Amino acid sequence: MGLTTPAAPVAPEGIHDAETLAKLIVASLDDSKAEDIVTIDIRAKSSLADAMVVASGRSHRHVGAIADRLIEDLAAKGVRDVRVEGLAHCDWVLLDIGDVLVHVFRPEVRGFYNLEKMWSAEPMATRTPRPPEA
């Protein structure tokens, strides 16, 4: 018996690109009262996705409710097979929606991992070297 990889999320006809999908996601997160919603373009940094959306919930319960609502809103728009990790504990819920990855954190966990800083940083090849400090 071999392992199988789950199918990638299926987007409906009306959602043609990651930008449109990200806008739909941000609207759902905003409706759920998610806090500090940030969208990061990661096309030049990773082949995993085109965009990453990071948001916070105020508590475990709020993080879970935000993720559940997002899954429901996406299903209502015809987006199927969303892959979800972390819903059991709700410290950090990751939703893989194909071209967009969504991270919903409790504030303390978000601060610890600081994904925005990691993914927004310039790639090493494009950084301007700083002069040595005296």
C-alpha cells in the first residue's frame, strides 16, 4: 500500500490568479476580525506558492474560528481541497490553498516565528553589502 499525495486545491472559474485568491482570503480574514493581516509576494523566493497571507487571532478559539470561517468561505466560492495543519491546537494554523499559503497565529507564536521578516527580507544575492562596523 503506497502513500499518496493529496490533490492540490481546486479553484473555480472566477479565480484565475493568486492575487484574486489572496483578496478573497483577506476579505474572509477581515470578516472574522483577524488582526494584523499581511500579504507577502513570494513568487521570486519560493516555488511553493505565489503569495503568503499572515494574520493573528486573539486566542486559541479565535484562531480556530478564523481558519474554519476561511475554509467555509472558500468552499462557498468553489475552492476545494484546502490542506490544513495545526487546527487541533490552534496556536498556528497553516492553510495551503495552492497558489496562496495562509498562516493564522496567536500573537505570541507569530512574534516568535516572525515569518514576515523572514519572507520579506531581500534574497542574499540582491543584498547590498554593509561596510564593517568600527
